[in-house]
Amino acid sequence: MHTGALAGALWGASAIPLHAWRHLADTLDPHTLVADALRTARGTHPHLWPETSVRTEPHQRLRPFAVAHPLDPGVLLANLDHLREHPDSADAVVSLCATHPTDAPHLRSRDWVRVWLHDRPRANPNLHYTLDEAAAAVATLRAEGKHVLLHCWAGASRTPAVAARYAVTALGAPALPTLTQMIRAVGGHLDNPTLARAVAELSGQNLPDPALTLFPDASATPTRTAKAAGQQVTSSTKHLIPVP
């Protein structure tokens, strides 16, 4: 534990192996550890994460959605509000955004892998390692026979990146076509191209312009605005539904 604490202090929480967090969860809730660390660093802020849940106001909530991973139906690609509204949709969860124990109180700590991954360029000091660790966590949970829910806040950027890396490492899928497939599957976007570049680089491929390479028809390049205006997803059918 002390070694992990020193590693986290030096390189950040995202540098701590996720299997170490799972091992720690057998005796201590990882969220409690993160909350205590931030409380020590910045003082008590009961209205801020991790002391309270994020994006809970009505205007911050999204329509819950989940869609099966195109290459592994045992993995659901989802948003945070699906986790909150449909807690029985999976046996285990890999979260790629800030969460709170009240978001999924039914989950055992060991079955809830929480990943420190931001959706802003240059905000992840250990980006490649974090993507690899998140994908490995999905693979480990699947190997344990669990149905896994993989999500971020909107399910549109971090989620398809990790879903693609999981498909590459665990299922032998090619990196670039799989990135395109995952982004399309969730109605995602490329507003943070560093995620797609990192997934490609982990497979030894250069991707200087993700939009041009993954979506050569410029008119079809997905963006966050286009997703909000053009698609809705329903958790009951688990399929994307185009809006007229």
C-alpha cells in the first residue's frame, strides 16, 4: 500500500496499476482512499467530487443509453446515467469518468474498476498506459465470466477509445477500423483526437489526423455537437436510433 501511495504521489493516480486498485478493494474502498487524499490536499469541499456525485442536476443529466460492444456482446458501452438508472445491466463496471459510490451502490468494490481518464487533450499524463490498463481491466473481468459495463460520462469519447483498445488486445481486431466501428457504434465523436491517436500508437500506427483517416468522408466526421443534435439512444433496445 505504501509503495502504491508513493507511486501515486509521484506519477499520479492513473499510474497505479488497476489490478492493484482491485486488490486494495478487498479491504478498502478505493473511492474512500481517493476522497481522503484529495481532502488532505485541498481541504473539505462537501459540494465537490469526490465528496459528492457529479452531474446530478436535471440540466446535467443525459438520456441513459447502452449498446452492446460490436465484437463482444458481453460488454455494454454506456454512459454514466445508464449505470445510475439500470444498475442490474451488468455484473461489473469499468468507469472512465468521475463516479461516486451512490452511482452504483449495489456493486462490490472489487467489481467496480474506476479509471482516472480525462476527456481533454493533454490532461492525461499517462494516457497510453491508462488506456491499456482500462482495456486490460475489461478483459480480466470478462475472463472472470462477468458481463461488463464500460462507460464514461456521455459514452461518446473515452468509452469507444477503450472499447477499441480492448478489441485489439483481447480479440485480435485491427486498430484503425475498430476505432471507426466503436465511435460509430456509440454515436461518438473525435473532439479529443488524442484518445484515438493513442489507441493507434499502442498498435504501432501513426494517426496524425484521426478524422481524415477514420472518417475519410469529411461530411460524416462525428463531433460532439452532431451527436447531440442527430442521435438519441435508448437503453431498452440497446440500439442507436436516428432522430428524423
